[in-house]
Amino acid sequence: LSKEDAVLSILFFFPEINDGEGHPSSSHQALKGTSKWATSLENLLEDPEGVKRFREFLKKEFSEENVLFWLACEEFKKTQGKKQMQEKAKEIYMTFLSSKASSQVNVEGQSRLSETILETPHPLMFQKLQDQIFNLMKYDSYSRFLKSDIFLNQKKSEEQEENSPEAQTAAKRASRIYNT
């Protein structure tokens, strides 16, 4: 499998990962967009647009497999039914963890993993490896992402939208409605 084929097969098994489109965002805080992304990697990964931009950045750094693995593990935890769990667990293993994986992630203990664990899958079977990848992203890629052109251009674009006459007019209309 080529790296592209592996990514496509993961996206087939985990369509929710694609680019985050359609994901419900759990942003009930006042911060939005880049302001929220800058507060934590967790907040970034909860926002579909944040995931899309972070993937774009990681692709340029040749480490997109890290976020794809993390997202695949998140979706795997929600999988119901032994048969579906076995299929998704095998897909994760073959795409990210096997010695022949085309989008292999670099995690400790990987060499001890074997296909035999795929016979009896459970929702948290990849948790330790997922945590390692999360920490790798948090302490390495994430800080570089916050300094990247992708992030800074998105932030600039958001600020221009907020300061546009249309946005200010809409805000004034909204304040009039709520202040009557």
C-alpha cells in the first residue's frame, strides 16, 4: 500500500476523520477558531476546522500519520460490535502499527504488538499508543503549528472577518435585539 492508499483506506473505515467536516464541535466556550486552538491541543482537535488546518500543517512536516492515528483511535473507541471492532482494529494496525504499515507511527512498545491482539479487541486497546502520539504532537508539532504560516494566516483571516464592516453591523443589530 502506498501512503495515499493507506490514508484513503483509513478514511473509508473512519469517514469522520476525513477533514472534520460535519463533526459536532464541543465549543461552548466564548473562544472560537484560532483563539481556542491556541489554548490547547485538545481544543484544536475538537474543532473540525482546527483538525483540517493541523493536518495540512503535519502533511507539510511529513507527519500527518500522527493525527490520523490519533483520530482513528478516537473513532475506534466509539465502535460497537465485535466484528466492526476487529475490522477497525486490523485497519489501524495495518495502516499505522505493523512493520509493513505505509503510514507507520513511531511509538514505544510497537514491536511487542502483534496481530494476535486483533482477535479480542476492546475500545481502549490502543490507548497507551494513542497517548504517546498525543504527547508527541502536544510537545513537538503543536507548538510549531502555532508559529506556522497555516495557523497565522488563519488567525489573520479571522481577525479581518471580525473587523469587517459587515461583522460590526451584525454585532450592532444583535446588541440592539438583545438590549431591547
